[in-house]
Amino acid sequence: MGVDPRSLTDEDFCYLATVGRVTGRTHEIEIWFALDGYTLYMLSGGRDRSDWVRNLCHNPEVTVRISGERFDGQARVVEGIEEADLARRLLVEKYEREPGSLANWRRTALPVAVDLTV
């Protein structure tokens, strides 16, 4: 077994790789994240119009890199209100430097989860 992803929760970014729904090629983005156990949360400011969200809806098998460590997972758009609130709270607590500076993002962004395979 490799590194436990929970030990990487303080890293600033992760790199999410999705398979392009049109091209079939791998696309990787750098994005803020928060972990809750083995579930990784992200917020899409572009909501479901973002290419990476559209890609993972088409093919939920994704790869995540954090600090050079690679993890496979199943991605999904968060649908439950309780889990969506958790995702938003975790990300804002991790990244907000000035109170209220991420309030709009917190309220409007689409929560996405990756259930990591460990």
C-alpha cells in the first residue's frame, strides 16, 4: 500500500485527470480540494458547464495526484444537501484567507466528490 491520501490533506492543490468525453484523451486540471476520509471534494465555479465536470459525468473513472502521489477514484456530482454543505464548508475553511471572501463561490459553486480507491 502506498501513501494514505488522508495524510496529504494540507497540500494546496490536487491534479484531477478526466477522460475527455469527445476526444477520449486524458485532461488534467489543477484544483483546490478538501478531504473527508477517503472522499475528496472540489467546487466547480463553472458548475456543470465546466469541461472537467462534463467529462466526469460521462466517465466517472478519474485519477487524482496529490504531492506526487496517484490515486484512482470514482467521481460524482454531489446531490445531497448535507454532503454539499460539508464539501462547501471544508473547502472554504481550508482556503478562505479573509472572512467572507469566498462567500459567493461557496454559495454558487457545484460540489463534486471523488471517492478514492484505497
